[in-house]
Amino acid sequence: MARKIFIGGNWKCNGTKASIETLIAAFNAAPELKADRDIVIAPTALHLGLAQSLLRKEIQVAAQNIWKVNGYGAFTGELSAPMLKDFGINWTLVGHSERRHTVAAESNELIAEKAKVALANGVKVILCIGELLEDRESGKTMDVCKAQLQAVVDAVEEKDWENIVIAYEPVWAIGTGKTATPDVAEETHSQIRAFMAAAVSPAVAEVNGYGAFTGELSAPMLKDFGINWTLVGHSERRHTVAAESNELIAEKAKVALANGVKVILCIGELLEDRESGKTMDVCKAQLQAVVDAVEEKDWENIVIAYEPVWAIGTGKTATPDVAEETHSQIRAFMAAAVSPAVAEQVRIIYGGSVSTKNCKDLIAKEDIDGFLVGGASLKPDFVDIINC
């Protein structure tokens, strides 16, 4: 059975509205494209709608990344498979080397979960696998590729493989100037196919397509779309979906500010931190990383959002007095770490299960300057919180 050729383009974290419109115009003006292949472009999340609306019908659009949960919820910065289907996006990348090794440290198991939930929602998967230079040099290319594939083999059903394309991307040959020769690439592809025959079935190994091929947004992209604010350091990015460090969050804040994008800087402690009396130790460390990274004048474009992680989506709520106590201590820290002037002018907002029931009592406190609202912002009575 002949396998359909697959040509994929991953735009990574690149492109402005103008450059993408120009590029797509060139694609659309090109002669007729061969009909014997799937052609799929993966723009950034910001550009998905633009690309989908402008690209010629022969070219499909893919997301660069999805989250592992089947539905909607508290997963800041992520896209879900049902969202993609709702927008008519029928493909997604999972397991790209930049998400495995650079921007997220995603495990084989997480990638398998993402693939499974995509397929369950009718979203086809471009499954990226591949080895680092040290893996190749130590003869571990297929050990790595097999482990990456096995996680997905264990997670999905045999019939699912008709909706998966395996993209072998030797990491050492991406953006390095080094290139796998056709013979080297073919040798690995052949070994991958042999593994699939043994691990799944000869039929799947024969029919599955293989191609050489992250999901981040850059501050210049946001400005290009007229988006003037960004969250950084949200608890879900620190603890749930990405394990982002204080230092990484500080770098993100710095680059946002350098591009004229204002920052909502999220800080806050876990339940075990509060119970062990470490609330301010945690908050100070989170703040200090940003204090060290930015200039004093930058703080006029930063809003600090204190979000006690134990009070987000749990039904537990910090009382107004507890929230005010922490806000006051944060302001005192800012006075000492930056300046009294910055401490006086910086807005410190509260983000722990704010509702129409508690917003008036919270906003009445001296050091609570507003709210970062989660689930309640999805309800019509969010306007009551706005006007409290």
C-alpha cells in the first residue's frame, strides 16, 4: 500500500501579521500543488486563525502544541484539543524537540497523554521523535526513538495510528548546519518502521507516514497584534503545566517589558509553604528574581498578582484579612528591595478564588488594588466583580 507523502512546515515562534500575510500570498500565488500529499503548516497560536483564513484549501493548519486534558480548565498558556476542533484545526504537533529539551522539558509520558487526548477529539497528530547529538555519538539513536514511540504505543489503540504521522527529527541536525545524509535518514526511518511492525503491527508500520520536521509566543508577536499585556509566572506555569523557574519567569518579564508589553507578574505559595510558615520566603524569592532582572523604572509597567496557590479553584479562600496581611508584606518587601516610591505606586492584586461574594470585602483592604480572576471571569456576573 502506497503511503501518502506528508510535507509539514513548523513556523515555531516566528512571524508578524505582515510577514505571514506576505508569505501566504506567495503560497497562494504558486502553481497548483501536487494532490498526492498532505501539506500542513503549524503557525504560532496567535497566527492560527490568520493562517487558516488565508491559506489556499490544499494547505491545512496545525497547532504547535496542545495540553493533555480533554476539555477546558485551569491550564494557563495552553490549548486543548476540544478548542482546536472548535476552530476547525485538525492537526497538532506533539513531542517537538524544542518542547522536549528547550522550552518545557516534556516527558515521553506527557507527550503520549497529549497524543491520546488529541486523537480522542478527532485531531490528527504529528508525533515528533529524535535523538540528541550525544545519543547519536554513543550509539543510542534507536534506544531514544523506541522509548519515545513506546510511550505512545502504550497509550493509544492500533486504529489510532492511521491518524498519526511520525516525524523523525534528529535534534543535532536542526538549526545547526549539520545535516543527516539521505542514507543516514533512511537507515533510521527503516529502523523506526521495523520497530512499529514489532510494537504495533506490520500493517501499521507499512501504512504510517514519516516526515522530517513547539508552542510559544514572543513579545514582538504580541505587540504586532496590539496585545499590550501578558501574564508571567502563573501558578499553573510554575507548578502544573511547565515547572517554570523564578529565573525563567524573570527573563520572560524582562523581554516583555523591553518590547513594550506590560506584565502581570504572578506570585504565590503552595499549601505546604503556608502551613510551614514560608509564604513570604516563597513570595520574596519569586519577586527577587524579577527585581534583579529589571530596572526600577520598569515597575510602572508591572502589576503584581498575589495568588495563593492553595486558594485557586479549590473552594478554599484566603480571608480578606489574610490576603491583606500578605499584600502588606509584599509591599514592604518592594520598598526595601526596590524603593519606597515603587512600593507605593505598584499595584498588587489578588488572585485566589475571587467571586461576587468576596470581592467587595477584598477590595476594601488598603493594599489590595484589584483582582486576577479565573473561573468567575467566564460568567456573566463578572461585571459585578468589575464594578465592586
